[in-house]
Amino acid sequence: MLTKRTYFALLVVVALAFPAVALAASGSEGDGGGEAEVAAISQARAVLTPLQRSVEHYRQLADAVGHRVKVEFHAAVKRALHEKYAHLPGGVSIETLESIAACESGGDPRIVSSDGSYRGKYQFDVGTWESVGGHGDPAAAPEMEQDYRAALLYSRSGSSPWPVCG
């Protein structure tokens, strides 16, 4: 297994070897491509070919690790949100909320009304959203947070905030 230091050393050799090959190739213009220059180019290619494979392997490994970190990060965020908003306040059932959301937004947590006044799954206006502890744009909040904030509002005011759908 190659270490980071070894990969770095390989990258340095590659970075230094390419200009050397280019100089050797360009230096042979006047003499018709002498044997020494051809031999130097062949020798450089022999050295660079395995290094290119190592660099490509390192790039693929870095891409795979980066993807895995991204996947695990998103999973951790999702778990944290689930823990934070899993229990709905005030004994409000998820079925009640789903019924309101289906009527208000078709259940779409990102939807915004045509005039921009009502936002998210429960079509909060910004003032109502803030009154139940929300910050920023309700339509940008995670769906679980929207459910939680709607349950808070329902436990305080019943269905009256949703006169058509409540």
C-alpha cells in the first residue's frame, strides 16, 4: 500500500519529468532527432507510464473516498433531523398533518404560492413560520422541520390557520 508521502513523491517526479521530456524533444529540432534524444524520450516514457497509472489510481481512490464521505455526511444530517423532529408536539397525528399538506401543497415541501406569500408543505407565511420557531424560508427548511412546526401551530391554534384545508 502506498502512503500519501509516496504518492506525493510520485507526483513530484511526474511534474518534473514532463518538462524534461518536452525540452529533450524540442532540443532535437536542429540535428534531426539524434539517438540520445530518442533514447531519453523512450526512457522518460518507460518511467512515466507506471507513474501515470499510480496517479490515476490515486485519483480514483480520492474520488471514491470523497463520495463515501459525502454519502455518510448526508446520512448523519438526516439522522440528526429525524431525532430532532421525530416526535410531534401536542399529540397531533401525522395523518392530520398529511391531510392538511395534501390540500395545501399537494405534499410538496418546496412549493411556493404564485405571489410568493405562502411557502412550503403547509403554505406558511413568514410571520407564522417565525411564530412557531422557524427561521428563514419555510420552503427551504427540511420536510421534517416543516411537519414539526405545523404540529406546533396545530397544537396552539387547531385547524384555523388552514381555513380551507384544516
